[in-house]
Amino acid sequence: MKQYFPNIKTIKYEGPNSKNALAFHYYDPNKVIRGKKMKDHFRFAMSWWHTLCANGTDMFGTGTADKTFGTKINSMEWAKMKVDMGFEFMQKLGLEYFCFHDLDLIGDTDNIKENNERMDIIVNYIKQKMKGTNIKCLWGTANLFTNPRYFAGAGSTSSADVYACAANQIKKALDATVKLGGRGYVFWGGREGYEHLLNTDMELELDNIARLMKMAVKYGRSIGFKGDFYIEPKPKEPMKHQYDFDASTAINFLRHYGLDKDFKLNIEANHATLAGHTFEHELRVSRLNHMLGSIDANQGDHLLGWDTDEFPFDVYTATMAMYEVLNYKDGLTGGFNFDAKNRRGSYTMTDMFYAYILGMDTFALGLINADKLIKDGRIAKLLNDKYASFKTGIGKKIVSNKTSLTELADYATKLKQVKYPTSNHQELLESIVNQVIYGK
């Protein structure tokens, strides 16, 4: 069988002192942390779209990377080539999961019936390819934003015909996800939003998005899908305002429409920063609401105002993210999908491996550091001390719901001296993190 990366051997863990660029320096898949292998903490996944389809095209220039290997774009030969290429790539990196949009797999013929037929062929091809490997599907989704018919959204469209087209794609993508044993199914509202309120019936659009999701849940359960559905929040781009702005907005939407029993969130680092939040903030909000399901591991550039989808290299942010994940008692039902792409100037096939090694090593360091922070215990102690007044006396009555506004008012009038909050010790906390991360 043809090899697409003939000069790349299986990537192995060689440790932090290795100078081999095609080796893991921190990601040791079988290293046990907190009773679980590193690979099981992450369930790292390949993104079908960026890895096998993206060629470096941007709004100012054509592609720099050739991923066609002489085949015709959108042909079934190309679709099968990407499967072969993807499985070789995953096996050489030790990746056990992948994520996909329907059109990543088959391209778009703009003919709905033909697209459905293509999906059947390529999903069967992937299913066969999975046999004898440990490669699995993390989650699937439908691309409801690229085709011009979706310029005004899919669930939020003003056209019932377009809405039906979206339903067809979701149904087919769910069929594919179930057949491939996917752990989850994602809704990303790429064009589910508005550009001007004067031409938008927001109530109808939100109601219709919820209706589409409810139909998806009903159908998914009817064909045996037992996993979680996910919403992936993003505040803007391509729309000026998208309805799944951030974690808090998405959680409120799910609860309002009674979808919270079937849905969790897929949090992306770059989307968090576009919403004006840190990555760890969105993870914290999601986990406190028992809604953290899966993670898109990437990062943005704070000097640029758009979704750059870079491979993560910020160890500090990865540490803070993994601190949230390790403190999440429910545990992720999904994993870590690299929704990230090589920079336009990094156009060789070897650069694809460098990028994944970077991302996997970065989060491995984050996991190692987060485990150290928890074991160190000083952050937990400082946090406990900060809220100590709610452990006894009137504070304990407050958190136990055993007081009233009248009792509290009476308590306040009898105070001879008000005890101010303890110091936040922010600089001390930041110093502890640096010490744990960089200390020897």
C-alpha cells in the first residue's frame, strides 16, 4: 500500500533531553498520573479538516501545501486517499481518535442525494480501515456553514428549504458517527447568529435552532447513539454575533430549552479568547455546571483579532487548563481534538508531525504541572483559608440555607468590628505556580 509519509517513522517518547525533532519529549502515553495513563487523560484526536484538507489558503492567498497527491479535489479517489493518509498519520503519531465534518470526508458536490451516497461509501471505507487498529471516532459533526445556502445560518435560517437541507446533513452525519462508534456529536453554530438586529427575528431563530437540536437528539437516540451531544461556543466570526457566544450563554440556552440532559459543551481555547475570556475560565464555568464534555486544543494570537487556530505551545495556559480538567470530578466524556492547523509557511508533510508533537507535548507538560500543583497543596490551602468565614458561625448558616435576611441584618447591626476579607494573595499564588512549573 502507498505510504504518504515514507520518511517518517513511528513517533516515540524519548524524554526531555532528546534533540530528536520527530520524538515526544513530554508526552509519554503510558506514564501513569493520578491513577490513569497519560493517553487516557487526553484521548488526543486528529481533526480531519485541518490535517487532511487544509492547504494554507487564507483570505489573501491561495494554498501553500499540496494535499492532493495528484488526485482531483472532491473526487471519491481523493476522499479515499485522505482516509489512507489519515490512518497512516494517526498510527505513526499514536493517535487513537479522529473528529470529522461530513464534508471533510467527501467534499461537496452541491447535490444532496449524491453527497448522501458518497457518505455511505466513505464511511464504509473508514469502518474497514479501522479494523485491526485501535483508532476510533471521538466525534462527528455536519458542515452547515460552507455552502452558500447557509449564508443566513442553518437552524437560524429564514428559509424552510435550507433548514430541511441542514436536517438532512445532520441525520447523515449522525448515521456516520454511530456507525463509526463516535463518543459524541457536535453542533458548532458557525453561522447561527446575526449581523443586524433590524432584519432578525431572534426569538424564532433561537426556537428553530432548539427544535433542530431536539430532532437530532430524538433521531440519534432512535438509532442507538448513546454518547453526548455537544455545543461548541464561539462569540463571532463569521457572523458578527453568534448565539453560542460563550459557555455561560450556551449553558443558559440548553437549560432554557430542556436540552441539558443530552448536551454538554465542547470548549475551544481560541474561541474562549475571542469571547474575552481565558481558556481556563470557560473550562471552569463548564465544569462547575457539570457541562464540560470535550475540548478543542489550540490557541489564538492575542495580537490578532480572529480565529487563528494555532497549535498550542503556551505551557502556562495548558497547565491552567489541565488544572481545571483534573479537578473535574465528572470527567470528560470526549477528549482533546487538535482543531489546529499549520501556519501557512509550514507547508511540508513533516511540518504536520512537528505540529502534533508540539501540541501533544504542550498538553502533556500541562498535565504534569497541574498534577504537581494539586500535590503541592498550597493553592488549595490558600483558597480554603480565603473562604474560612463560611465554615463556622453565621457563615456556615448562610451556606446551609439556615438563615434569613432579617437575621443577617440583625447580625450586622450588632457587629462591633467588621472583619474584612482576607488578602487575595494574588502575587503569592502566581509565584507558587511559577515555582511549581519551573522549579527543580
